[in-house]
Amino acid sequence: MANYKSGPSSLAEARRAMGSAYPNLPFADPEREASARLFALAPAMLQSLKGVVRILVAVRYTVGLAGSQLTRLTEAQELIASAEGRP
């Protein structure tokens, strides 16, 4: 987790990082505004995904997971590692 940076703490900060001269105003391009929102929410979404993974790991060891569920758990763990800069 040493390489992981938390990212922007607000939508205005995300817009500023994306080059907006007026970060308190939405981008005119809806796609760019959606990207700014995603960028701003990424740290919270990562934390949420980590929580879901912890729950699924507990379920896996108590009652088990079916094949497709185990595949999704593995994919989520790989996405978390990638987001944190781990192999």
C-alpha cells in the first residue's frame, strides 16, 4: 500500500486536477464531468469494495462460495491490488 495515494478529497479538487480553471463549476462536457465525479469518488469506492471483499472472504470460509462468486471475489481482490499499485 506504499504506492497508493488517496486521490482528490472533493469534486472541485478533481476538476482542478483535470485542468479546470473554475473547479467550483461543472465541466460543459457531460463526459468530462462524469469523469471528474468518478475521480472524486474513487477513494470511497475503493474503501467500499475492500469492505465487501472482507465480508465475502468471511462468507467463503464459513459457508463457501460457488464458482462464479469465487471468480468475482478474485477479480475484486485483483482490482484492489491494481488500484493500490500492487502486483
